Amino acid sequence: MSSITQLKYSLILSDNSLLTSLDGINNLTSIGQSLMIYSNNALPDLGGLENLRTVGNIDISYNQALTELTATKRLAIT
């Protein structure tokens, strides 16, 4: 997935207790609809989303280990 830069629809990352990194999507710059990240209890941060600039809407919830949102500081909800 590292060569993907844009998604027309949504990206949903959910219910994965082994997910510890988003590094494989680090070239993603735009998501046309939703970014949903929920119930990934081992995910400590959103590193890998630093290049994401626009998204239709975002839902980040129920990620028990998540303590860092810095990677989304340049993100615009459109």
C-alpha cells in the first residue's frame, strides 16, 4: 500500500489487536470520504499519517494504547 497516495472512498482500520503501526500508508495524502480508526488496542500513535492532508470525515475511537495524535496536525476535514 505504500505507493497509494489517494483514496476515493474510505479507509477503515478496525478491530485489529496486533496493529502497532500505520507506516505502510505513509504516502497517503487524501481520503475522499471517511478515515475510521477504532478498536485497535495496540496502536500507540498515528505515525504514518503525516502526509495525509484532506479527509471527508474522521473517527478515531476505542484505541486503548493511543496517546499521540501529532501525525494529524496538518489534516483538513473537507
